[in-house]
Amino acid sequence: MLNKLTAMATLAGLLLAAGSAFADKTYRLRLAETWPPNYPIFGEATKSLKKMVETMSNGRLKITIDAKNKHKAPLGIFDMVKAGQYDIGHSASYYWKGKDPNTLFFTSMPFGMTAPEQYAWFYYGGGMELMAKVYARHGLLSFPGGNTSNQMGGWFQKEIKSLDDLQGLKMRIPGFAGEVLAKLGAKPTNIPAGELYTALERRTIDALEWVGPSLDLRMGFHKIAPYYYTGWHEPATELQFLVNKKKWDSLPADLQEVLRVAMRTAAYDTYAQSYHASAVNWDTIKSDYPNIKIKTFPKAVLDAMRRANDELLAERAAADPLAKEIIDSQAAYMAKARAWTAISDQAYLNSLGE
Amino acid sequence: MLNKLTAMATLAGLLLAAGSAFADKTYRLRLAETWPPNYPIFGEATKSLKKMVETMSNGRLKITIDAKNKHKAPLGIFDMVKAGQYDIGHSASYYWKGKDPNTLFFTSMPFGMTAPEQYAWFYYGGGMELMAKVYARHGLLSFPGGNTSNQMGGWFQKEIKSLDDLQGLKMRIPGFAGEVLAKLGAKPTNIPAGELYTALERRTIDALEWVGPSLDLRMGFHKIAPYYYTGWHEPATELQFLVNKKKWDSLPADLQEVLRVAMRTAAYDTYAQSYHASAVNWDTIKSDYPNIKIKTFPKAVLDAMRRANDELLAERAAADPLAKEIIDSQAAYMAKARAWTAISDQAYLNSLGE
């Protein structure tokens, strides 16, 4: 009897040991995204993240995704993740510049880095460390969340031939780029996505920028505006995964790494997918609407935009040491990276001619 | 007594169930890489892969890495992984063109796609499916393994002013690009890495290409050749992870996904790291050796190279239906992707002027 009890106790002990080592507790993360449900590309990034995380963890880490229709606060992601109402957000860092001005710098800056330059800065040039410093103040971790590639300068009803044509120009262009244009006499406005087509068609606005062919095609702007300008204001728009730090700290190390690597891959994949979608959609636009004219702003206009941009950055640097640290880091890094771009991709592309 | 036996049997049953579900068997993968031990960037990709995989799997999937000094067969990776002597290889697909001519197309092609264009093609434009078709014949899986970014056209002792200057030019340039130059009268040679510096210094060769500033700096070529030509022959050299399919199939689904996602991130990261290293190293070269001249081949030379390249591709397409399928896919995709590049990154970079 003693032997049998001992055997039972041994079995029970083994079972408990197995239980504690392999309990495989399930962790659940709630993710809120800025986008409407099933939004192309951006919405696929979060679905891809969920799938990678759940497969890699064999179901131990689960993610539920709430789109805009569910949480009703597309620009409330920062607050909701900070408060722990959600554990992860998928959005864009520059949306939070009203809450912390230094969040501005981690999406894309006018006349700033291209996507490969910016990824090099984030991961090997000190960018991640600076972003961490900004978000640590809010109990948040921030990671790149997918690049749209170079954004187009927008759809215009009239050609911009000189700075005079910017005077009073009503353009939907939000954020820092809007501030730049305002300094030059334009009237930047923000209008909800659903009303943009009508506003441009009825000339409530003279111009607008959205993203690029990847997401512009479905908006239909090419049907009502003849000029499509090349970009200057967001050369490499990077979305963002925002994570509540307390929640992150509560995950075991293996699941933290699963989440980190899955976010990293989802972000890079979004860049490749955006590039693909813009290639395919631009092909469609120019085949179906061959009269669309690609334009680049005249040098005098670009020079004035750049001066205005530099002045606005100088104001921010003077007002805040951390802003200065970030601005200086980006400028110094871009100088080196651009010199490489100039003799590599740019020289290659230009050497092929037409 | 019956109750106690039943209880024991139940306990034993539970333990077995726990054992089968949570056994957490450790899987071990042996990786062979083409590179010498601790090779910069390329060697960091495999170390990063190992670390991601082991952390994400909580030690259930382990990788041992053998560099060239261990396995002694830097260009035997394909054979060793095919034979199951190793489970994974880190190398480059175009090294295997002697074993299967269609492996040529998955690294980088002369006058081909840039890195963002090529990633878009691989992951969203049908590239992965074509690569899988080629490697399935060998019982292998192939994945992107990291991009060097645009490779420089090489270091030259004399300026190339016309096609005449290519006649008899002795240049270290291996592979398909070597075939292109041979058609134009040059004498391509291959020389082991360790002898390249002396060969160029003693004028045994007139020119050589290696990678770009990221890996050229340590070779010291800038000390002995004054002309650094921009690239045409490998605009987006992608390394390769090669996996033995039987070994892959023996892994549980969660560990397959851990490996897939870790390889994908390691590859993208290598692109960002290469971009970074070239930016930093080019800055060093041009600061320390301000007399280095960046040159682009004259248009007549580039046009002739492109014609020779097109002829060689046409020969391959005529000889093999799968080669034709791949060549056609790349050409059609590049036409669309390049039209997007032209109005996005290229237009942006060119609009900034000097």
C-alpha cells in the first residue's frame, strides 16, 4: 500500500512538474487600429501580425483586433493604449504630436529620408533608441508598423507654376506639411476621408494629398483632378505599433520575442506590399486615364518649401532639447545615407535613361 | 483498491497526455554558411536568425552555425543541404547556376530590379512561387536571405570612356555579368578574395567588383584604384536561406513558422544593415581618400551592356520554358514597378537637386 501511495505521489509530483513547466498559459492581447475594418494593406498588417503571433506561439499568445467601427476612436489609439484599455495599437506616430510634440519625428518628415534610409536609421543609426526615449515618458513602447513608401504630393486641379499659385490654395494636407504650406500662403485644411472626393469635385478644395496609387486608386481622385504631383512631404511614411509597457513586461521572454519579430516582419512586409500595390495601381490609373499628368513642383517652390520646413524645425529644436537631439540625429544620418543613395540606387536609376 | 488503481490509471493517462502535448522536444538544425567566421553583415544575419529562433521557441529549436573554416565548402552549400548533411544554408542562389541554370534569377540580374522592387516581386508579384518551383526539383526550399543593396560597378585603374576601353580589360567579375562583359570583349576572371588586393595593385587585373562600401572598405581597394563606378550588374543582390525540405517537413507547424518569420526578418534586417554600413563606410572612404572619383559608364557602354544582357537572356528563355517564365515575370513586373519608382523615390531624389 505504501508503495502504491508512493507511486501515486510520484506520479502526481511529475504531473505537477509537467504542469508548471509546460502550463502554456494563454496570453491575450487586445489591438486597436486606426483604420476601418478590412482596410487594404494597413489592415492586412494587423491580420498578418495576429496570424504570425498565434502560429509561432502555438496559440499561447492570442490577439483580437478592433477596427475603427468597434472602438470609435481612430485618433484615440495613443490614449487607449496608454490607459491599458487596449494592449497594442496600430496607427501612426505623428498623429500624437498634439499630445507630445516629439512623436512627430517617427513617421516621415518633409524633405526627409527615403524608406531604406529611414529603416537603416531606425535599426542601425540610433532611431529606435530616440523613439524609445520619447515613448518611455508615456509608459509605451513604439515600433515601426509598416511603410507606405514615398507618398505622392497630391492631386491638383491647377498646375503650380510659381509660389504665387500657392497663395490661398485650399488643400487637404494635414500635419507638419500643412504648417509648411501655411507659411507659404496656402490654406491647409483637414476633411474626413469620406468627404474628400466631393470636396475636390465641387472645388471646395483645390488640391489634396492622400497616400499614393496604392490607396488613392479606390478614392477615385484621378477621375476629377488632372495633375498628380510627385512627393516632398512624406518620403517614407512609417506606421506604428504602439505597445503598453506594463502589458509587454507581463509577457514571458519567448512571447515578447515572438511579438517583436512578428511586428518587425509585418512592418517590412507592409513596405513591400505598398510598393507592389502602388506599382499595380499606378499602371491601372495611367492606362485608364492617360491624360493624368505627373508633375514635380518647380525648383523655386521646392526651395521655398524647404526653407519653411527648416525654419519650423529650428523652432522646435530651440524649444526642446530632445527635439533638437532627434532633428540633429536625422539630419546627420540623412547626410551620410543620401550620399550613399546618390551613388547607388539614384545613380543606377538615372543611368538607365529612357 | 479498484478506486485507487483507477485514480492511478487516470493520473498516468493525464501524465501521458501532458507528455504528448507539452513534451517540448528539442529540434536541432545544422546551418552551413558560405562566409568565413564572423564575416560582417552576412555572418550577423545567421547569428541573428539563431538568436531569434532560439528565443522565440524558448529553446525548442536550436541552430548550430558552421562557417567556411569548418565545412571547407563555401560553394558546396547547395549539395550539402540537398544531401541532408546540413539542414540550412546561407549563401546566394546564383552560385548554383552550374547545377541548375534557373537558380540564377533569384539573386539580382544586370539592369534588373532595385531592392524594394525585388522584394515586392518576391512576396507579392509571384517571385516566391517561381523560386519554389525551381528548388522543388531538388528537394529544397529557398527564401530571401538578406540584401546588400545596390552593388557598385567596381574599382578601376583607368577610366572607361568608350567600348574600346573594354577590349581586353581584365576584370574580376564573376557570374552572368562576367558573361555580359565577355560578349563586349572584356576578359572576366575570378580570383579568390584573399588575392584580390595584390592582383589589382600589381595590375594582374585592371578592375574588380566586390560589393559596395559596406564590404569594400575593409578590402582596401580605394587605396590602389582611383575610379569607383556606379552599378549596373547587381542592383539588389539578395542572399539566400536554403532549407532541406524533408527536415522542414519534420518540424511542427509552430516551429516552421518561427523559422520562416525569423528568416524573413533576418533578410530584411540585412538590407537595412547593408544600407547603413555602406552609408557609414562611403563617408569614411570619401573623407579619407577625397581623390576617389565616382564614375558612371558612358551611355554607349551601358547600352551595349544592356543589349548583350538581353541577348543572353533571350538564349536562356529559348532553351528552357521555366527560364522563359521567370524572365518574362521579372520583365513584366519590373516595367510596372519601375514606373512607380520613377514617379516616387527617383522623382523625389532628383527634385532635391544639389
